[in-house]
Amino acid sequence: MRILIVTGKYPPLQCGIGVYTRELSKSLSLKGNHVSILSTFSKQKPKFFKSVELLHGVKNWNFLSIFTVGKIIKNMTNEIIHM
């Protein structure tokens, strides 16, 4: 299954949302899913598992970010989007 997770923060940033997203994506990928993460901090590939794809796209989260996120989602073939 192809899953996209959209989040404002992702490690190496230290925060609860980032840790939650990292653990969720890790668990989903270990079950055989292809997981993509769209986040502000998505320039580093996680070292602990390989089937997570980090997308570059959102520089700043503001009202206009919805258009950037919409374009990225439109060009993908995800079965589930988790925001």
C-alpha cells in the first residue's frame, strides 16, 4: 500500500510530532507498505529503514502551503494520506 504522511516536523528536529511520525512511518514500512513523508525538514533519509521516501516541497508552512501540498499530492498515486 502507498501511504503519504504530511507533517510539519520530522527528525532530526526534536518534537513529539516528529517522533510520532518517525515511529508511525517505521512501523508501516516494516509491514510492507511504501511510505512517503512530506515535511519541512525532509532533507535527510532515515537510516533505520529503507522504504520511507522523504519528499522535498514545503519550505514554510502558511496558508499558501495548501497549494504546494495539493500539487504534490495530485502528482502522486497514494492510497492513504495521513495529515
